[in-house]
Amino acid sequence: MKFALDPRLAADSFLVGELELCRVLLMNDSRFPWLILVPRRAGLSEIHDLSPRERALLIEEAAFAGARLKTLSGAKKINTGALGNMVAQLHMHVVARFEGDFAWPGPVWGAGKVEAYAPEAAEERIDALRAALELDRPA
């Protein structure tokens, strides 16, 4: 079986690039700097579905992305989680949070109405993320 991105993740995000294990996506909600890391392995729904090496790599990539996102955004806190209640495909959310943001101090999931990025704002955010994460523009 070959890796394929869940259609809901594809519809709700923009491609940022590829780390060693994970595809990096930007959630299309301009209220929060929000990355989604998706291991490029077929048929995964749980972290324990990964090999021990891949589990360690997922955590390292989430930590790396979180640190870079915090620096880039000036966030007070980075929330990291793998829920999978709406999309079964294994993915990890890395969300920059600010005191007083729309959902603070609660979770971002289901908080209010999504505010999609304007096309030019999305491109600017993606370019900044690629630079911060040291990623090339996908071919």
C-alpha cells in the first residue's frame, strides 16, 4: 500500500514541505499558526503503528517544528497532539497559542468558525515556515 494523504487533511490545509518522516501541512485557519505533521506511511492510525525508530523520529520532528513555530510566531505556548477522532490517518497537530487568542485557554478544535487564509497571506506564511523549517519548495 502506498501513502496517500487523507482527503479531509488535504482539503483543510496547504502543503509546506517534507521532513524525513512527515509531510508538513499548514492548517487553513488564519486565527492560529497551526501545523499538521503526517507520517508518510500507508495505513497508520495510531502512534504505536510506527516502528520504534519512526516513533522517535515523529516526536523529534514535532519538537523541531514546535520550536521553530514558537520562534517564528512569538507564541506563548505550543500545543502538540495526535487526536484522530475526525480523521483516522495518523497526524500530529502543532499549534502556536497566545494568551487572549480566540480559543485561549481552551483547545482550538471546534472553537468558533474557521477563518481561511487569503491567498497572499497563505503564501507568505508558507514561505516563512519553509524558511524556518529549512524546507525546499515542493516540486
